[in-house]
Amino acid sequence: IGLGAALGHQFDKAADHVGNKQQVAVAYMFILVASMAKMAKADGRISKEEIERIDQFFSQLGFTGDAKQAAQEIFRKEKDSDSDIGAYFEQFSELTKADLNQAQVLYTILLEIAKADGHIHESEIQILHLAESKLRMPVGYTDREIGSQHSSLKHAAEVLGISESASVSEVKKAFRDKCKKMHPDVLRSQGLPDELVQYAGTQIQSFTEAKDTMLTARA
């Protein structure tokens, strides 16, 4: 599925009048919203809790006015379309040059939607596994996430992108490097839309928790 064909009327018109960097941002946001729609409808229905969580995400992403209407229209169309979410994940990986930080942003949003109604359905787990694979995330990431093993040493090491046996100095360095990569200027230079820059910054909390977990294990 080509991005140009997938963008739809709401964003195609805008894309004709912006530069390449902005077109990347538009494509990025389309894939994000489309993936959210696919996850929400994965078990055959969209629950009240999922709708509320998605509305919260739209607010966190700064969607207002025309941008919110465009996002809602894309969501409505994509939730019932036969588009391949795996292809969307592959395109996202290409757009972000397989950047793990940005993959984690998308993955976290999808996981939160899956968890919104209090139960992660098997079809939702399949999407998370697909995202793990297509976004080139660490093997087993999904199993640890849905197993509520967020504080495990292995998961913490994966979040920071280092080995479980990393030294204290290596843990601290990895933490600093991760935080630097989440700096707004760095994210924007990679084509991340402004709407996502602020939200992506919240991932620093997960880096902090991972650092604390690894340092505590070495105390």
C-alpha cells in the first residue's frame, strides 16, 4: 500500500502544498491514527473505554479544530477498511529509519488502547506482536509487556538498549543518550510532527524507570 494512496482526501489536499519534510509528518500522523483505529477495532468492537482513551490521546497529541476532524475521519474510515496494518508498521519504520525511540512511542499508544477496556484480546496481542516485528523492536518485548513484567531487569535493559550485564556507568550513559534523542529539536529534525514531539517526551519516564531498575539491581 503506497502512502500517497493511503493518505485519503483529508490529508492528500494538504500534502500537495507542503514540502517534503511536512509530507513525512503528514504520513507519520496518518499511520499513527490508522494504527490506532485498527487496534481499537481488532476484537470486533470499539468499547466506550477505548473511545475515551483515544479521545485522551487526540488531546495529548494536540489535535484541535480541522486537525481533529481530519484525524477522526481517518479513524472512522480505517477502523472498517481492509488496509494492512502490517504495511503501515513497515512504512512507519521506513519513515523513522527504524528508530527504536519512535517505535516505542507508537507501540505504547497501541498498548494503552489494547489495555483500555481491562482485557487484552488475543487479536490485539497479535497486532502487538506484529508491531514488535515490523517496527524491529526487541524479540519478546510484547510478551513481557502484557505479562506485566515492566520492572524486570531484561525489560529495563531493552528499554535502554543495553545488555543486562551493563555497568553502572554504561546504564547512566545509555539513559543520557536516550533522553538526548527525545529532545524536541532532535525529534523535529527526524520528521516527527509537532503534535507528537511533546507526547514523545513522556517516554523519558520509561527511561527513568528502566535506569532506576538497573541501578537498583547493582546497588
